[in-house]
Amino acid sequence: MNTIIPDLDNTRKIIEEHCRNEWPNDFNMRLHCIEDQEKALNKINNLKFEGIDQKVINQIFNKAQKDWPTDFEMQLVEINEQIEAYKKLKNHT
């Protein structure tokens, strides 16, 4: 799977702005937020999808990015939940 966000400079700006907005007056929490967002992005970029059509993967990634454009932790949660639901639905039919 290719990286979800290929432009790392832009990604850093997105993360920094997201965390600055979440924690404008708390530098410790802002740093924690940045670290968590970077970890989530790294996990997203290293996800493996066996047996799932690329079209479905793209649909899931696009929905996560649309729903959470600046929050990679929430994108990761949504991607994992959607993949799990897709697998259950596929096995259900």
C-alpha cells in the first residue's frame, strides 16, 4: 500500500496546525498531540490489506480523510473499523 500522505512537509504542517488548534495554550499537550499524530500516520502508512480489493481500500481511506482531514489518530481508528466491518460483511454473505 502506498503512503496515505506522500507530501511529508505538508503533513507536518497539518499535524502542527491540528495540535496547535487543539492545545493553543498547553505546550506539553501540544507536543504529546504531535507525537501521537505522527505515530498514527506511521501506522496508517504501514497498514497491510490482504484479500481486499484496492477499490475498497481507496474508498475506506478517502472516507477517513474526508471525515477527519487533520486528525490521523481518528483516520487510523476509522480505517481499522471500516476494514474490520468489511471483512465481517464479506464473511457474512
